Amino acid sequence: MSKGLTVNSYFDDQVKSIALENQEGVSTVGVMMVGDYEFGTSKREYITVVSGELTVKLPDEDDWRTFSKGESFMVEANQTFSLQVKQATAYLCRYE
Amino acid sequence: MSKGLTVNSYFDDQVKSIALENQEGVSTVGVMMVGDYEFGTSKREYITVVSGELTVKLPDEDDWRTFSKGESFMVEANQTFSLQVKQATAYLCRYE
């Protein structure tokens, strides 16, 4: 039996994610509770909303944009971006 | 601050999920590692593949069917169904 799945927790357990690696690459799926967050990237990230919605201020953008279920956005490596989460939201984050 | 997110673990940590409730209803997002599993339902479940693929033998069906990224299947309450997971797979499970 392989070792079990890894869960990461951020922002006092308001954000949790589970890591996976498959034919699509290396990803995490997670949930964010309602709140405002600032994240930093170490790799390029492709984030897709799985359930709920994310309101995002991307690096070098002045405006907030809302991404709904099924929609994606990309953040380059070594960037900081801000998120407003208005309902609990599940996401997939794929790393490149 | 609200209480943190709940993570559930099954099959010796080969399957883990995070619970959420939002405008879409009550769901979990999770990951299944490679393996064969049998699950039971207590409510009707709508399962969507988020990354990877799930090969499923639904209750009262004789054949296995494979669901890829973005595809969904439904299992009624109080049923048992079998899954073959051939690559690590992320899923969304919505309960009714």
C-alpha cells in the first residue's frame, strides 16, 4: 500500500487542500471558507473553481474579477494575489 | 472566526475529502489514490470527476463505465457501488 494522501492547512484551517499527481500533472484540490486571503505562488498555478466562486485581484491588475464554477485563471510563479471568498468554494489548483 | 474545515479519511488514508456547504448545497471534494474501492451511500450522491478518471460499477448495473474529467454520475441513497481508480483522481460529491 502506498503512503496516504497529504492534507495541507492554511489561514487557521480556513483553507485546506489535498495533493495529487496524475496524468494531468501535480495539483491540489481544496476548499476555502468565506474570507479574504492573500496567496503567494512558487510555481505557475492554474486555478479552476469546482464549486462556489472566487473573486480575485490578479498581480498587476487593478480590478477584482469573479470566477464561477468551471472557470479558471492563471497566476505566474513568484507572484502575490488576493482573493475574496463570499461563499465556501472548492477549487482545483494545477502547478506547472 | 468560524470553525475550521473538516477533513475525512477512508481506506487507510487512500481517500480523503474536505466538506463544504455553499449555494450549491452540501458537498465534499476529495482525492482517491489508485486502488479498488466499495462505497455505500446514505444520501443521493452526484459525483463529478475534477481531475483524473473513475471507473464505476453502479448499483444494478453489470458493466463498468469510465467517467473522465468533467463527467458526472449519480448514486441513489442507501446503495453500494464499486470504483476502480487507475490514476489519482480528484472528485466533487454533492449530497441531496
